[in-house]
Amino acid sequence: MKKINYSDLESKFGLPNVVVHCKKCLMTNQKPFSINETTNMKGSKKSGMPINKDGVCAACEYSLKKNQNIDWSKREEKLLKMLDKVRRKDGRYDCIISGSGGKDSGTQAHLLKYKYGMNPLTVTYSPLLYTEVGWRNVRNWSYVGGFDHYLFTPNGKISSILSKEALINLYHPMQPFKFGIKAFAAKMALKFDIPLVIYGEPYAEYGSQDGVQTDSPSYDLEWYINDNKDIFLGGMHVNQLKEKYKLNDVDLLPYMPLRSHDVNKSNLKVEFLGWYVKWDPQDIYYYASENCGLEPDMQRTDSTHGRYAGVDDKFEWPHYYAHYIKYGIGRCRFDTSQEIRNGHITREEALLLAKKFEGEIPYTYLNDCLDFWGIDEEKFWEITDKFRSPHLWQKENNSWYRIQELPELI
């Protein structure tokens, strides 16, 4: 085969042409940072997680800091002082926990209410298509965990339109849900005059935010505030979307960002509990299982070895597959890299798991998702192939294969 000069190949999404693999985990410099989805338009370019001169990714650097350099007892003291400033004793809620009743949100809510004496309201922005275990877990969150709970379900017809457009324009089929998880909690806090929103682990744990931002517990305002007059949903300008589908402002209200003036007139704090309390996904899974009735799925999740993370929405399956197609980073890579950082498996064990599961086609719920979009499988693969970046994929004899991949995974 002819030798390839990778620096000459097109990178569709603006990430480095030459793939660099982390020496400690299985992540690469193709991992994009999290963004405000209302800025995500067709053809948008990404910035992503750097890998340092020693070949270590930013997520592993943060993990080293978390495990060796942070005094967690002092961090907890800061948490107690922060909570004392917002704790209410007048019968009103003083914090919001947003989630699905999974391992993160279950643990957050239980710790805040039963360990730290807060009065949380739990809220859920509904998945696009609930799985059976996801529905049981969101109910268990309230009934077993013991919390007041709001479940918001946006108009299913509009969700279907936006998910289909996001698939076609961005290959980001879960985007309508992403609008909700980034902004819904803050919207609810403003509506009920609640001073604090708490999320789980900092995005830096997964390489989804700049490491500089980890000096503060704050959730980045840019993820849920957008003051620009041009708003994009499903990769389309809202005006185009309204015209194409005859929609009005109320139809799109659940997906719209907050504006700075909405937040500035309040004293709202949005912070990561995982900045104050050491966060280990496996440990908090056991905690949420014991205290909130969290159940794992009955079967292994397509494209990875686990069955307890991200199992509430059928669209999680094509979401991670889309990430694999666009960036060469699939669900098994995410899961095993996190387990390496937390000391649960070695890199060699992670490679064996990734060899077996990475890039597996998400057939379990694919037909349900196809029905939701109103397309057939042939159309799905036609769309999929358009988003394979030339610096990650090559086609030979009508078959696609990865390039710039670790030799152990080929």
C-alpha cells in the first residue's frame, strides 16, 4: 500500500490532521471540546483536547492532578462554606440537580440532601426515546432515593424534526437532548428562584473542557448562554427551520439558550460537585445503586463492555457511534480510558476490550431511531458515510477502514 502523508489529508471538523494517541489511556487529540449547541452550524470547526509534549492527554493530566495534587478535605470545606451561603430553612428548594436518575445525578442528589442537609429539587429533561431501564431508574430516583422531581418532555414531533436535521447536517442525532441537559436546569432555577444548580464531574474528566477551567467549580456560562441573534438548531438557523417546517417560537422554546440578562439579574450559581468531592464513576454507581435504586441494563451496551452508564436513552447508542465515525473515538474508548485513569484496569486490558468492542454497530435500538427519524437503514448509512473524515477513514473494495489507528486495534 502506498505510504500516506497524513498531514495532507483533509480533517473535516477542524481537528489536527495528524492523530496523536495518549500514552496513558486510549484517547486522542481528536476529542472535541464541549460547546453551546446553539452555535453549532453545518460545517462548524472544532477545537479539542490537547496532548502534551510527553504524549499525555489533558484528561489524564487532570486525573493525575485529581489523584495526587488536590487536598480533598480542603475542597470539601469549600463546599460546606458554599452550601451554607445558599441553604434555605424557609421551606423552599435551595438547589437543583438535573439528570436521569443515573449514577451521577442519583449520587449528587443523595449526598446533597442526606449528607449535606440541602433541599434539592431534581429535574429531568426527557431523553428522546426512553429505554425500559432508563424509565425504571428515573422513577426509582424519586421513589427509592426520596426526592421531589420534575420531568419535562418536549414536543415529540419537534424533537423528531430536530434530531433528523442534526443527523443530516451535523451527524449529531442526540443534539436535541443536549440542548436540554445544558440549559434546562438553569432555566428551572430561574423560574423557581433557586440559587444553585449542581452537576456531577467536571467535563475535564473526559477531555471535554479546557484544563484551565478546572481551577474553578463553575459550569462554563458559554455552554448555556448565547447572546448572538443567530441561533442554530439541528445545524440550521432558526429562521430556516421555522420556514421549512412552519414552526413558531413556542415550538422551539425548549431548545433556546438563556441570554446574559436572564442570568445577570439573579444570583444563580452553576457548579460541579465533582470539583469539591472526588468523583469515581464506578464508586458512584455503587452508591446510587444502594441509595437510589439504580439498576444496570440487563445486556451489554453495544460498542463497549459496560451496562450501567448512559443507558437511559436509546439515542445514546447512535450518539456514541456518530462520535466514532466523526472523530475515531467510540464508546469503548471513552469507558476504558476513564477506567484506566481511576485505576480499575490497565492500558493493556483496555486495548483488549477496545479491540473487541470499539466501533461496534449500535443495532440494539437502531430500528427505533430510524422510525423516529422516518428514514430507512440505507439512508442512515448514506448519511453516515458523508461524515467520515479522510484523515481517519479510507475506502477499499467498498469497505471502510480506519487509518491513524493504534496497531493493537487494527
